[in-house]
Amino acid sequence: MVPYQSTLLIDDDKFTNFYNEKIVKKHNTFNSIRSVNSGADALAYLQKAMDGLVEKPEVIFLDINMPAMNGWEFIEEYSKLDKEFTSSIKIIMLTTSSNPNDQEKARASCFINGYINKPLSVTLLDEALNFEK
């Protein structure tokens, strides 16, 4: 598996981001890991990446249930970003949602490459990275 240079974790729970960062670091596929606590912060980070101010993430782990801007609202705004910039970014939903509609919606989205139920583990990470639509 080819290493990913930069990874972005998006979750409103700081402990969850801390835990996920530890799991992602245990996996030998990831180098740089950045976490943000909201969809809005993630969009701001991506704008900085488009401006060349921060490293562009190759993988984004996205929570669905967040206040202010949930994962689906993030995807809606993300879809408006420059396609040339976003085309190489892999998005994996990382959520506690057991709603089958969320899983179907994720499968139907051209922006989402995988769907994992929390808690994250190295095994789940392997499965998500090998997932192809």
C-alpha cells in the first residue's frame, strides 16, 4: 500500500480525534495527520491547502453527526470546491450512525470512498483503504 502524505480527521469530539489520530499513526500508511473539530474548520483548512499554505490531504476521515455543519452538509460544500483539487482526495465516513440511509447515501455519493463505524481500528482502516466503489 502506498503511503499517504497527509490525512485530515474531521470530528467535533476532541477525544475521538485524539483516539483516531493514535490509530492512524499506528498504521504504517500515514505520514502527516491533522485534525479539526468541525466541517467549517475543515473547509477553511482545504481552502488554505488550495492556496498552498498547508499540505493537501490525500485522505479525509469525516464524521456525520456534528453540530452546526454535519458530514452531509460538509460534503455539499466540498462538492463546490475545485474538482481538479478534490479529485485525488479520498473521503471515508467515520461515524457512530447505524442508520442504513446514511450507508446508502455514502455508497451513492461520488465523493465518499468508504464508510466505517466507530470505533476506528487498524483492521477497519485496512478495509476502508482497500475499498473501491
